[in-house]
Amino acid sequence: MLSRRAAVLAIAAVLAAALPGAAHAQIGEQPIRIIFPFTAGGTGDALARMIAEKMRVELNRPVIVENRTGAGGRIGVQAVKNAAPDGSTLLMVPIAPVAVYQLVYKNLEYDPFTDLAPIAQLGTFDFGIAVGPKVPAKSVPELVAWAKANPNEANYGTPAAGTLPHFLAALFGQRAGIDFRHVTYKGSAGALTDLIGGQIAVVVTTTADLLENHKGGKLRVLATSDAQRSKFLPDIPTFREVGYDLHASGWYAMYAPARTPPDVIARLNAAIVKAIQAPDVRERMLQFAIEPTGTSAAELGAIMKRDAAFWEPAVKASGFTPDK
């Protein structure tokens, strides 16, 4: 006969096997950390916190957002790279640190394609090129003609050097055959103030940052950068429509450390996609001028490769070299 201790253990084993959630009970007590590698308070941070709350409910597990800032997002990415691949530490990040930085930094301390496991793209956003009162152009061809006729005034502002708007504007200038000189700012606000005031000719930044002033008639958006027209500016053509093969979109996505088991990735993907599909989350994202997506892990991996290929010539056209 079984001893009393052995009998108790046997009964416990049977009960554990009969309850599908029992094997994960202890794991569920550990919070999931979503590292957002930029400061709190912005659009990306707000999106991370919305997704975290939906995941908390879906997974019945605490989910917290940690702002691990520094080095343009690289410190946060490295923290996830070095975390245990068990699904308890995730990265929510915009496109640049995971699809562009490897083109910019010679000594990047991570490889986004081998050190991270894609989970899901969350949403996309595009960029726009806008002129102020200094430029009479009502279209991109008119802007190009004006820039060629006024080379000393053909400058453009962006939120900062080494950003996607900087790279996109440089590539556009190269393909348009104009001597487009870059004026760098610390954020879009200063660039837009100078554009509206007539101190600079052009600004390239996210469509979201241009919307209010465009609708108010203070500036004119001439083109947007995605493959299709922006639903937020449906009357404005894309670069492709005006003759330039430029398709550039930004996005936010979620990652885990490399070697995270496929079944863990699948569970996380399902929870994240469900969060993106929630009506309140979708509505809030659209208010941020972010188009909700919610892709599979494989689709996100393909998007990374596609966009890295696009941004490579744009980075070269900019001539940008980081200080460190």
C-alpha cells in the first residue's frame, strides 16, 4: 500500500493534471514588465499603458510599464535583450531602434534581428512634408520648382538630426535633385513655429504633428509618406502619387528577448492583438493619428526587414553621423 505521504502526492498530481491553469499559477504571480525606452507622458507611453491594462485583464497577471530611458532608446532595448526569455520582460518600441539604428550606429550593442523576438506590430503612422507662408507652392512639383529657383532658401526643419523625418527629407531632396539643407530642432514644436513664422521653408515630421496647423490654414501639407493616403488627410496625395517612389511609415511594436518559446510568443500575441481590437483602444489610437494593426509575429519580422531595406539609402542620403 501507498504511504499516507505518497497518497497525498499522488492525489495532488492528479488534481494538477486536471486543471489546465494550474501549471501556470505560480508564473502568473510574477508581473510582466513592458519596457518603453522613452520618457513618460508621450503618445508611445500612453499606448503602452493602454495595452498593458488590457493584457492584465486578459492574462490575469500584473502588467506594468517601465520607462527605461537613455541613448535614444538603446538602453531600454539592451535591457530586454539581456532579460530572461520567459515572457516576463517585453519591449514596446517605435520603429527606429529596431529597424533603423543598425544602419546608423557602427557599434550598436544589440542586433534587433537576432537579439529580439517579434510579437506584434501595434499600429502605424506616416510622415508629411509641409510648407509655410515663405513658399508659394501648392504641390510637391511646385515645391521642387521653387527650391531649384531659390537654392539659398531651400531648407527644411525636422524634430532632430538622425530621426526618420530627417532621413526621409534627405532622400526626397536627393531624388528630387534639389539642394535641400537641414535645420535641426529639438522636437516638432520649434520647427513648426519657425515654419509658420516664415523663418524656414519646409518641415518634415509626423502627420499627427502637422494636422492641427494644416486644418487651421497656418501651413500646407503637400504630401504624406505611406503607400495609401492618410485617413487623417484624405485630400493630400502620397509621395508616390506625385511621382516619387517613397513609401515610409513609422510604427510601434512589441518584442520579447530572443529564444522566448514559440508558445509564449503565441499567447502574448493573442493578448496584444485582442487589446488592439478593443474599441476603446482603437478609438484612442486614432485620436493619436495611429492606424491600429495588430499583426502576427511573422508579419512583424517581415515588416522589419522591408523597412530596414527602405531606410538604408535614406540614412546614406542624410550623411548623418551620430556623435556616439
